[in-house]
Amino acid sequence: MLPYAPGARVVVRDEEWLVRRVDPSSDGGHLLSCDGVSELVRGRSAQFLTQLEDEILVLDPARTELVADTSSHFDSTFLYLEAQLRRSTPNDQQIHLGHRAVMNLVPYQLDPALQALRQPRQRILIADAVGLGKTLEAGILTSELIQRGRGQRILVITLKSMLTQFQKEFWSRFSIPLVRLDSVGLQRVRNNIPSNHNPFNYYDRTIISIDTLKNNLEYRNFLENAWWDIIIIDECHNVAARGNEDGLSRRARLARLLAGRSDTMMLLSATPHDGSARSFASLMSLLDPTAISDPDDYTPEDFRSKGLVVRRFKKDIRDQVSADFQERITEQLKQPASPQEEAAYRALLAIPFTQKGEHHAGKQQELQRVGMQKAMFSSPFAALDSTGRRIALLRDKPAISDDERAEVAALEEFAAALRQIDAASFSKFQRLVQRLQDPSFTWQAADPSDRLVIFSERIETLHWLRENLTGVAGLKPAHFEILHGGMTDTEQQELVDRFGRRDDSVRVLLCSDVASEGLNLHYFCHRLVHFDLPWSLMVFQQRNGRVDRYGQARQPRIVYLFTETGVDRIKGDLRILEILQTKDEQANRNLGDPASFLHVFDPEREAAKVAEIMAAGTSPQQFEAAIDAAQASTGRAAADDDADANGDWLLKLFAQAEPTGEAAATPRPSTDFIREGISLFGDGELSSDYAFARTALEQLCIPTPIASFSRASALE
């Protein structure tokens, strides 16, 4: 009788295997074809020659030891039976377990799971607006799939700053453990397994940074040889194909590879597009390659019936969350510029910027000025850093022209003016200090449950604030931390974790825009300060969403700092940023999507568009009138299409091809109103004000916006 048989469990080389086949070998023994069972070898196949192995232990079922249940009232037995019953969840379209998570359940949060469970394969893009709880919605669906036996292996991919947060949300609310494979954790796993083993097979449920995966080509082979039941990609707009790029980025190629490694895929993003049809189509192709046949020419009907997208804004679910979403309070704090700042503004306008060694007045010159001006709007110290780098760049050239010497001289005068600005003469900083010390602001720096978040685009500004805010309102150096993109993944995770712990000393978190995506900063914080204003409406939304989000127990307070100057050109550009802030508030109250104003759908492109508008000399009045006209025409097109669409008109507008050839000459419905305004100016010469107005209107005739998927249409 053979000692081995197919179906037997054996222990070989300290690992457990299932014998699949037994064949005689030429050396008088047997060849065992086995599948791995224990954790280290699970998912692997191997063959063993019995004559070569030192010991092969056959696990005999007859020797199974029975253990008596000595627990009170047989609690252990009942617990085991209950666990078995819970595993027998029917594969229907109902929610059986997800609604029992540790959360204040709101009906809209069940919609993505209900929509996905109606599909043969659960593949869905959850594109709810900032702060609505996309992580919770993904957790509900994941819990249901685990109960149905389709969630044994899970891979979550997110930004490096969000690894710890996502991990905590899944564990504390859904009891789903995710092993964090950051740069340290992944190396630890590699050290504990043989060099030829796949680290992604070592743990069943893992979470890893997308940058960790894309920056190491070695992982590609491991990914190609691993398979998961569920793959979740958070902030998935980072893996979408860009409409202005010819090829795919490494992130996009990675996402395409992963799309074929799992039956279930969830994509999460509040901004699932960059305004182009091709970008959105690339995300749809990850979920279903057959959803859109031509990424440049498709309609909503191509994928609407497949249940691939759900998208809601606050206005869509406001009737359900009146007690869970606090209406935020916003403040505009304005301070007149100091004489030193006014001198610096005038010196900035006097710089004759050069290109390729020559100075030419025009758009490029103005764009360079606006770029330096953006640093100045953050802080004089950020502008001083940019000025120093520009001077060094010009001086290091092997041959410097006369125009470049003139620029260097003007830059040095600008730098000298910037050095005259200190904390006492920095108006915006003094206004911040005044507000923090104002009793009506009611901020208690000593209270660990009342913390503060301050945003700035420039790291130089953040370091200066940390140094100069020490001593204000009793703040000490230990009360400050800076979160920026130059930190490693483990450093970012540790800092976000500390800010969410009541016993930690951090009171003020100084953040660059790396913290504007996805992070939960609202547990002990409901006050947020924009020390400098972003040049993108989408960044406004992302920043404010750190404290103005689902689960915020206190009323969010958002503070915007403005400088008032008498220099006309600078005054106009600052007013444009103030208009952006006003439009963000309007979008938050009524529209839902702030991108409906500029119609660019990408933060970097929005900032570039604002810079071009400033460089063109557009007055604030013309700028506001132009974007209001664009938004009004879009809204009128929506009403004409379907008065009861509940936001579905955005989907209709987006799902059109980029015009080419003859089609490009035909105005789209969403821009007809703007083009009518342009025609009023005619083609002749105009005064400067009217020319600027026409330029601003022409710049707003851009590609139609992306699809939005309303709550009503998602559940049809």
C-alpha cells in the first residue's frame, strides 16, 4: 500500500502541502505533485522526490485530537456555530452585514454596494465628492464580499500619506485587517521569505503605496504572478490616462496590470477625471474593457446600464445627513499691506524677465512675473527663495546677455525689498496672530481636542510659520509639525497618526497640498486656515474637505487670509483669487462640483489657467463675469436637456469626443452663450478693457466637462 495518496496532507521542509498527484520515479521512490497549504507556500505548486527528502510527514486524519469545550454554557461551541452560519450568507443583492459596521449609517452609503451587488462582477468607481465617506462605502461592499466567500485576498493601493488612515478605518470599523507594506514593511517581509518567493503571497490582505509599486520594476513580475479577490485603488485619478499625454504613465500602466488580477475592483476618487473624455474612459476600461469601445467617441449610454459609476455631491444627500454634516463657517480676514510689502510689489512689477537671453514684453514675460508673484502671495520668504534660485541660474550661464544682466539687477533690487519684510511688517502674518489671540475665535491651544490646520503651497512658508508662531497663544516648538511631500511614506503616516491621537503634543499641523487629498484631520480639529490661497477651485475643495467632512462633530471654521494693496496690477490679481474663494463657497452650497466654473477638471491645469488669465491682464470684473456666464450657460444647457436629471446633465456634457476637423468648427451647446458674447466684440481693434474681456471669454471655450453620475441615475 502506498504511503502517499492524492488528497493527503503532508509536511515537507516544514511547510504543509496537499498531494495532488503521485507518480513512480526511476530511483525507486515517488514523485509527489503538491499544492501549498500553509501561509508561506499558499498558492504555489511544487514537486518532491521522496528518495531525496529527509522526512515527509503524512498527516493522518484518524489521529485528530478532539478538544472538549470547557467554556461556560458552551460559549466557544456556539461562537463557532455562529461563525459558520455567518459564512453561509446568500449570494443575493441585499446588504446582510455591511450596515452593522462601527459607523453612523446613512442610507446613501449603501448605494454603491447595492449597485455593485447587482452586477456579475463587482467592479465600480465610487466618485462621491470630498468628505462623503468613500472609504466607508468601499468597506461596506468589502464586508459583503468577505461574507460571500469572495474576499479572502485583498489588495489596497493608496497614497503613501494615507496608508495608516485607510488601514485604521478598515480595522476599527469593519474588523478587516490590512498589513501595511510600506517601504519598511515590504523590506521586512522580503527578509523573512526566500528570495524567489512572491512577497504579495505572504499576506492575504495588504495595503501598499502606489508610488512604492511604480518605482520598483522588480515588483512587476511579482504582481503578474499574484491574484486577489478584491483590489481597491484609492485616489484613482492618479492612475487615469491623461488626455494631454501621448503614452501611459507608470501609474496608469500599473493600474492596467492590476485590473486583470482580480474579479472585484473598486476605484475611489472625488475627482475621477482631468476633463478629457479619454481620461475618464481609461478608468472605465479598468473596470470593464468592453464598456467604451472608442475612448474618443462615446456616450453615457455606452456604460450607464452596466452600473460602473456612482457619483454624488453634498447637495444630493443633504436631506439624509442634516445631523452628520455641520454647515461650515467661513471668514475672510483682510489686512492692508505694509509699506515694505508695497515696495516689494512695485519692485516685482519692474523686473524685465528674459527668455533665451532676451527681454520681450508680452505673454511669456507676464507669465514669469505671475509665477514669481505666486510665491510672493504665499510669503516674502518663499519669493526670496525663488528669486535667489533665478539669480543663480542666470549667473551660472557661460555667457550672460545685457538683457539678462538687467534682469539680475532688478531681481537683486526685488530681493533687497523682500529682505526688508520681517514678521512685524508681514501683514498677513500679523492678521493671523491677531485672529488666533482673539477671544471670539475661541481657540484653546492648550486643549488637545481643539487643534489647528494651516495650509500653504510653499514649504519655505511653512518653515517660517513654525519658527515665528512659537510663543503665540502659548505655543511651544513641540506643538508644531510640518507635513509635506518631501517626507517618506513612514514619516507621513506617523505624523497623521499623531495628529489623530489625543495624547500627542501636536497642536498645529502646517501642511502643504500633499495633505489636501484624502486625509482625515477632523477628529480633534475643526479649524482650518488658508495662509495662502490656492489657484485651483479643486484644491479649495480638497483642502476644506480635511475638516469639513462626514463625521465632523463640531461646526467647521474655515479662515482665508487676504492682503489689500494699493498697487493696481497686484490688487487686481489678488481680487481674482478672492473671486475663486467666493465661487468655491457657491459650489459648496449649490453646485456640488467646483470644476463647473473653470471647466478644466485638473488642479494643475486650473492653476495654469488662472495664471494665464492674470498674465493677460484680465480685470476681476471681466473674470467674474466670464466664469459666471460660462456656468450659467452650462446650467441652462442642463435645464434644456432634462429638468429632472438631478445632476445627470454633467454626464451628458462630458461624454462627447474632443472635436476634430469639421466638428471643431461647430460650437458645443455648453459654450454657445459664451461664443455669442465673444461675437458682440467683433473682430476689429478694441480698447484694452474690452480686449481683455474678449480674451477671457475665448479662454473659457474649452473642452466639455466630464460625466457626473447622480445618485438618482446611479440607482435607476
